Amino acid sequence: MADKPSRGLVLYGDGLAPAIGPSHSHLHSLASKACCGFLSLPHSPPSETEEERIVREFSLLVDAREAYADTGKENAAGSADIVIPTISERFMGLKAATVTSNSKLSSFVEKLGFTVLPYDQLKEACHDLDQEPTLDAVCSNLLNLLGIQGGKVSATSPFDLIFIHIGAGECAGGIEEEVRASGPEYVNSLVGHIMHLAQPGSEISSRLHLSLVMSYGDISARDSLQYSVLSSKDGWNSDLSRLYHPRQSYTMRGEIPREDVRHHFPMLVAQWQEAVTRRDMAEIFSFEDFKERGGNLVIPADRMLHEIAFKLWKAPKYGA
């Protein structure tokens, strides 16, 4: 645990996991330094649209599934009587922002108390600082918003936590094929620039909690047996198997079993903060390597924010 609160940056590649390849060297480099694992999701509702999936899965990452459900009720009833606690109210004054150009997601996170920062705004801020809006300048501006500038971390900052949503509707004008082609390259470059700024031994590296999350997006046309987090032992039919292999923690919420757990196509997550996060044996940012060598195993997607908030001194410790 750090002796000062950290600042958090989450890069979320929505639906981009299938496109990760050997050329994405910065992603693999991060995995080799980070603690890696999976975030489990519930099954998708029937007839869910792509726009609905985007917002619903993001709501899970910020533990706002109930708020997402309430928003649906509010829209159906045409009423604004439902009160949704803000991110600041839930996490000890946490100041959080989301970078996205997806209008439906922007509307949802604003209701949760996030500040929405469109990509164009980051580029405009670079112009205000007399910088060309290169990726390096954009990354520097992002860190500035977290109170990190000139290799130092200030006592105060505009935000404690920033989510960057990269996927459907982002980076390539919303054309799905182009997004899937350019998205992983964009994420790879972002990770490379941030890791360059947060050199080992620097103040930044010990105060910046970086999370990289990559999901599979819409899996309705995919084989449900692919990319399963279940081991062969989990598939035993023996009546005695439960005595030897009790329910895994990611299938529980407290003492209550989660009945809607999708065991396949989880989100992939790598988390890094020098001298704070553990370093596991994973060397490649891939499902296979995380399953064989990752240190975080599987946690529900709605628990990730609680673990990050703890590093930011905005929540008590979750789990062991």
C-alpha cells in the first residue's frame, strides 16, 4: 500500500480484445509488469442492442448496474423521480471523469456524477497550452487532469480517477470495422506513451494506478464454449464435486450466489502501479496467458472500481 493516495487511470478497450495481436508490444509489456486477470460479466439480456450493451457493460465496471436498470425504468415511465447516488457520494468525494464520444454513454455517466470529457476537448486543451494535439500531448494533458505534471504529483487535482472509453463510436467515426482495426493500435499507443511518462523509480510510477481493460463486446454470434474461465474440474458432474470444489468467489455477492454469471468471454484486465500492485507470471496480454499465469484470477466486473477506489483512499479494502 502506498503512503499517499494514488490517482487512477482506466483505459477501456470496449470490444477490442479479439483484435489484440503480437504487434501490440506495449500491451504485452504492460502485462509483463502488471497483475493480470479477468472480470466476469452476467449474460446479455435477450434482444439487447449494441448501444444498450455498451452502456450496460460500462455500468458494471463502475458498479452501477442498479442505476442502469433504474434509468431504463425512468425512460419507460417518463419520470425523473428516481434518485441515483453519484460517484462522489458513493466513494468519499471521489472526483471522476469519463472520456468518451458515445452520446448514450455520456448521458448515463453524467447521471452517475462523472464529468464527461469528449476526445475533442482533450485536443482543444492541447491547443490552449500551445501544444500540437499529438498523442504524447494528449497523454500529458490527461495526467495534468490527475494532478500529474513535470514528473510530480500535486496535492490537489481536478480529478482522482479518469476512465477512457475506446471502442464502438470512438476513434474512427463510429464505423465498427474501422474501430476494430484502429482501436487496438490507439490503445497500444496510449499505453506506450503513459508507460514512458511513468518511468520506474519516478514519483509518477508510484502514484499512478493504471488499469487496462479489454472486452469482447457483442458475443451473440460466438461459440459460448470459447474463452471459458472454468477449469476442467468445474465441469465435473459428480455429486461430490461441490464438496471438493466449492463455488468460486466471483460467483458470489457476499453470502448470496450470483445466479447470472457468464463464465466465458470475460473482460481481460491488467493493473499496474510500481511497488503497489503485485507482479505475476503473465508475459502476454491474452486470454490464454492470463488464465495460465495471471495472478488476479476472476473477480466480478462490478468489484473492480472498489479495488481501484481503495488505492485512491476513497473506499475500504475489498476482499482479501
